[in-house]
Amino acid sequence: MNKRVLVIAGGLSAERDVSVRSGRRIAEDLREAGFDGVVADIDAALIGALQDDPPACAIPLVHGAAGEDGSLQEVLQSFGVGFVGSDADGCRRTFDKAVASALMREVGVHSPACVALPQSMFRDLGAPALLGSVCEQLGLPLVVKPNRGGSALGVTIVTSPEELPAAMVAAFAYSDVVLIQRHVSGTEIAVAVIEVGEAVALPVVEIVPDSGIYDYAARYTAGSTEFFVPARLEGAVLQAAQDVALKVHSTLGLRDWSRSDLIVDSEGTVWFLEANVAPGMTETSLVPQAVLASDFTMGELLGELVEQAAARAATIAT
């Protein structure tokens, strides 16, 4: 079997640094598992790397637009390269937070009420009246975030109407559509799903940032957030969270691996916030912690996923 695996990381989004760190870590894990893990960026050399020395498969770990909106997956599909992770359609459904939330509500999963506003509408209709109406509809506090983006960049918790315009501006710096969502307080958790033969939810990770907000710094600065795996929740709630993550994975049409970001309120209700098709794989990321607490090692998991992806590509080629 071809042992060369192309780990695609980097890109030009605001999450480039995180993606590069994820890519390097996964390439190292692949090497320890007996594969030739090679890191490649999204640049002019990528097509040559796919054509001149075709890998057994690719692992897209580019965060943000191009990496998670289905574009990179379309390129890999067009060149007949197998890859770990969701196909282009699944990526598109997931990367748009408003769409993903609506789909989850349709299948009975709790997701906070929200409004998605394009920058053009925010500008043309007049911000004060529009934002006043949104506040009245959703109530306070609110979470304002880019509709298409990750790593908590541009995310603000709004507790008064006066804070909303500045929060919108901050979010528009990362996306031309902003999601205004009713804030749900509670225990923040993440549940990874891996699909080796069948989809399985990994142990639930509880997230306790020192600052109280799981922002960019809390995510990627070692020691600034405390994690508990499994989360310190009742068994029934842990099971409910895993069930929600599995439903997210299947409803959005995801494949191989995904991570659902959830919150559990004071009554034990699990709320869906968003899902990730190319979850972070750095030393402080959530999926590696869940894998460590499971029956898998990262090397074993990657080996299984690489073989699956290579087999899919071979089936399509024939």
C-alpha cells in the first residue's frame, strides 16, 4: 500500500496558524504509525503534489473558508484523490452555522434561536432599528459570531443593546454574514464522532476556560483552559450529548470525523451550537483529548481513516 499521506494545512484564513500546528501534529502522528506524512499548503504547488506523486490519500486540515466550505474537497474529488473527512456537500451544510442550526432544529435537536444578517442588509436597512428588532425578538444576552468561521474569532457575548453594533462590526471582520444567537448559559462541552465502519461518539470533553469565555486565546494558549474528560455530568446527560453529536454527524451528512460544540443548561438539556468538519488537532485541541480518553490511539485512528479514504478512492477509480 502507498504510505504517502498528504496533510493539507495552512491556507490564508485568520486560522492559518492553528491549521499549520494541527497539520504538523497529525503528520508526526502518521509517521509514528508507519506512514509518510507530508504537510502541504494550499498554494500553486498543491496540484503538482497531487498529480506528480499521488498520495494514498489526503487529510484536509485547513480551517476557515476554502478548507471547510467544501472548496478544497471539490478539488480533491475532481483529481480523484481520496481524503479523510466529509465530502463537499457535508462541508457546505456544516460551515454555514445558520443552515446547520436550522437542519438540527428540524430533526428535534435543541439549538438556540438565531438571526443571520448579511453585511449589506445591516448597512442598507439601518442598523439601529434592525438591531433593536432583533434584540426584542431574541432577548438578551446574545452571542454574535461570524456565520462562516471558527476558533471563536469575532465572537462577542452581548448583554445590552448598546453593545450590539460593536459586536456586529467585530464579527463582520471575519464573515460577510453575522449570526446573532440567543445565549444559553451552562456547561460547555464538545463531542467528537469518529466513523471507522460505524459512527461512534468519543468521551465528552468539558471545557472550563480561566477567563470564563472559550475565546481564541483560551483555545490555543496552553494552561489557560481546564479540560475534563469525561465531562463532570450525570451519565444520562453524557449519553444525551453523545446521541446529539451522532445525530449531528448523520443529519449533516458528515464522514470519518467531526466535532460538535454543545452546551448543557442547568436543567440538563443539551443544546447544539455548531459542528466542525476539520477540527483542530493541536496540543490543546479537543479531539485529540477525546481520542486519548477512548479505546483508540491517534496513530491507530489515523491508520484506519487513511485506509478507508484510500479504499473509497480506489472504488471510485474503478
